[in-house]
Amino acid sequence: MLGHYPDEHRNITVSRGEPVMFTCNLSMITITQITWIKDRFIFSDFISKNQNFSNFTSDRLKIDSGFPSTLNIFNAQHDDAGLYRCNVTGRNGTWTATWNLAVTEKPEGRFLFSYLILKNLTFSNFTSDRLKIDSVFPSTLNIFNAQHDDAGLYRCNVTGLKGARTVVWNLAVTEKPEGR
């Protein structure tokens, strides 16, 4: 007898140009089919038959046929916004995860660093002797010998299976007081 596992719904907001990774929680054993749906586009992997079908046409959107439980969007754009659904079918039941993706304008400043833990992928467009991302805790940014051009907003986005969290800091750099 097939069961139905509780569905999951998540909201994700990214800035234009950032990568996005959706991963279905595959805690079900003996999965027979994984289907991704976005608008009128569909990707379906019939694992039990070793067949797949896709009409996705975006070169920024990738689903690895060897790991079909993950959908990656590289360089997210406004037309990527919308509902993404992952339907998983197994011998024991079905499960659906839905993400509502919002793509906002990139804030002024420069994109620094993105680390996708599950894929062990790093995206970075900066090199600096003074700004270092902690390799053990990639959510930690160290600024050594802060300068005036380091001032501004810093944002850390952390996305997990239960949603996303953002922390923003406004760094002000002042002159060192005399006598120190």
C-alpha cells in the first residue's frame, strides 16, 4: 500500500546573478521516479527503468541525470522566479517539495563568495589579502587591517532544508584614534 509523506513548502529569495540549489530530501528508500516541474517545463527520471525525459531549455538550469534529486540554477535571473516542484515516487509512497523562488535586484556592491556544502562547490569573484573566508566555517568572514573601501553592507545568506536565513552587517571604518 502506498503512503503519502508530508509535503514541504519553502520560500527562497536570491539576488540576480546568484546560484540556487534545490535538493529533494530523499529519505525514502526504493525511489522509482523523480520529477521536477517549473511552469510548463518538466524533467522526469524514471530510475527503475533507467530513462529520463526533459523539455527544460535554459542553459543556466542543470539537473544531473546521475543525481536527479538536485536542481541547480547558475546565475539566477528574473525569469527564473516562480514555483519549482520536485515530486518523488517510491515503492512506499509519494513526496512533494515546493519552492517559491523570488529573484531580486542585486544590491550595490560586489558579490564575494558562495559555498554549496552538499556539492562542495565554491563560487568566488574576489581575491584579497585582507578578506578571508574561514575554510572550516564558510559562514565566517575575517577582515584584517580594515580600510575605508571595506566599509559598507555585508550579507551572509544561509540556506538549509528548512529555509533560509540572512544576516546583514553595516561596517563603518573610522580613523584610528591618536595615541593608539
